[in-house]
Amino acid sequence: MKEFELDTFIGQKVYEINIGIRADGSKCQCTSYHRDGIFIEEHQIVFQSPYKIALNDDYITILDRQELGKKGESYNYFLEKCSVSIITKENYFPNGIFGKLLTIGNVEKGIAKLKRKIISETNAQYGFLKMNIEGILADYKYEKL
């Protein structure tokens, strides 16, 4: 029998945390992923197998299940794994820094974890620009959708 890093069950709440810092500074909420600010949505697990977890969001998000002691590949997406995109040369969608985390744990801890990941990724790729990402993120308050 397989053992997984997280015990999950059908009907369990999953919180989707999105943080967006738009380069143009606008507060336009044109697409759900490219919003400026911190947003939290609540979903539920509607199906799970030994390999996947399905959520009841608009896209029926499918996540991989992380086996205990096994390394996850970069192309897999798991619960509790932060995803950060730094977009700089986009013509259609807005440029900026966008992060996402799906968590079954504490929302406040999830926000702090995602903020740390955004700061770390930004400093690793663009640290030479001396941007004050920590200051920008400190001013953001979250809202539940």
C-alpha cells in the first residue's frame, strides 16, 4: 500500500492562495490569475486516486499525489507546493509577479510561505535590481472570494 506525504479525503477543504504584483500597478481584475493583491478561494476535493486529486473549481484542477519519500518532478503539481511566475515580456496578459499555492493547512501560514517563495524567486532572478518586494507584499491584505 502506498503512503502519501499528506492524508487527504473526499470533501476536504483546499484553499487556493493567489498573490499578484502587477508591473503596471493597476488594480484591474481582468483575469483571475493576473489580479493585483492577495486572494483566497475555497475548494473541495471531489475525487482522489492513488495517483491524482481532483478539485471542484471551475477548471476541475487535477493535482498529483506526493508519495512519502519520493521526490516530485518539476512538471508535477502538488498540494502545498508554491508556484511562482515572473512575467516580463508579455504582450497580451499583464507583466508582473504571480504566485499560487493550494493548501489544506492554515491559510495565514500558506500566505507567509508563498510570500517567502516570491521574495526568494525574485531575488534569485532579479536581485541585482534591488526591488523592494518585501515592502510591497507587506502592504497587501487578503480577501476571500
